[in-house]
Amino acid sequence: MTIALFIFLGLTVALGAVLAYFYWRQESLLFYPEKLPEHFSLQQADVHEETVAVEGARLSALHLRLPQPKGIVFSLHGNAGSLADWFVDLDFYRAANFDLYMIDYRGYGKSSGHIASEAQLRQDVAAAWARIAPQYRGLRRVLLGRSLGTGLATGLAAQVQPELTILVSPYWSIRALAQLHYPFLPSCLLRYPLYSHRDLPRITGPVLLLHGDRDALIPPVHSQRLAALARAPMLVMVAGAAHNDLQDFAAYRAAIAAQLAAL
């Protein structure tokens, strides 16, 4: 065996090992959960802790319940943290008179289990919606997704057709993001493609897209391209905002408040 052939075989084996690791362990690249101890309390006077039974796990959920709400905002959060970080700004929803419901994905917060596939993620989200939706028959239904949660919210909205869909920092697809941030990895190995662009055209109601014009993680062009596919789009580019700080800008809050008030 020549030295050149030996080196080639060694590099081939090394590359194969890297690709195999990416395929089987890509959850560690996509999901950054914060675990919470079981005794950690997230309840407030009008916020109730609930659980959603799904196959092989139990999802932790929080539910802001107002006396006579106008409707429900079913929110799906990003890929890091837990409900302790995401279930915030409750006075905003109290002022809008909308209940708020949010789950932690498997392995996040006090939820058990671990994420194993995109199909499982979507099934969990659908199970959580099926649990809460009957309580709001005849009221306004809003699906809100942020970052990772936008792809899941888009898919669910295409099925249930809510009165409003809100997508905060959405992506064309996770596959497109992977090609941007990991161009050296074959996109065919991605087990979580999350094709938002395939589901969005099937949403018949209004879709509000909000994006920071300084977002380096998910470039604003993703929202611009998605807006072109929506049947009733409202695109708001938040000047000066990046990926994690949109909620700190008045334009972000004003856009959401206006759409909730209009329902």
C-alpha cells in the first residue's frame, strides 16, 4: 500500500466518522435544552402548570388563564432554554386579553424523554394543541412560533387554520440554515429539514412575520421569501434587532398587539 493510498483511506474513514456522528447525534447541534428540577415551580396566580401525555413522555406546559379571554395564543419557543426563560411578558397578553399556552419540548425544562425525530416533534405539538383547543371553541385562535418553533407552528397552522399565525424569526427550512452554517456537511444527512416553505402556502388566514434586520443566525431574507408565499402576509422588519432581542423593540410589540386587537 502506497503512502498516498494510506492517507486517502485514513481521510475517508475520518470523514465517514464525522458524517456518521452528524447523522446520529445532530440533536446536539440543533437542540439546547435547559433541564429544570421537578420541584421547580413555574406557577403564578393566573398561570397553571399542566402536563401533556405523549407517547413515551410527558410534556411540561404552562397556561395563562384569564377570566374572560378573547382567545388563546398557542406558542412554540426556540431551540434553547426552557419555559422558565420563554414564558414571560405575561402582562402583554393580559392587556391584550388573550390566554397564553406553551409547552417545553421533550428533554426541556420539566418535560421527560428526548427528541428523536421531526415526526415526533410534530406529533407532540399536535397532541398539545388537541389538548387545549377544545377549551377555546368559538374564540380567537392564534399560533405563534419563534425561531425553531416557527417551522412547527407553520405546519400546525396549515392543519388547523387559526385566525392568526405569528412567525418570529422564521426560516425557509432548517435544511437551508444547515447549508448556510454547515456548508461542508451534506444536507441529505439532515433528519430535521423542517420545510416551512412547503406548509406556509396552505395557511388560508393572515400570517404576521417579524424579523430583526440584524439577525445573523436566520437572515431576514428567510422572512422575505416566506412572505412571498403566504396568502395574506404581513411582514415587519424590526430595525436594529438581532435574533434574540426582538421583544425589546417597540415595533415588535406594537405589531403583535395590533393584530391581536384586530381579531
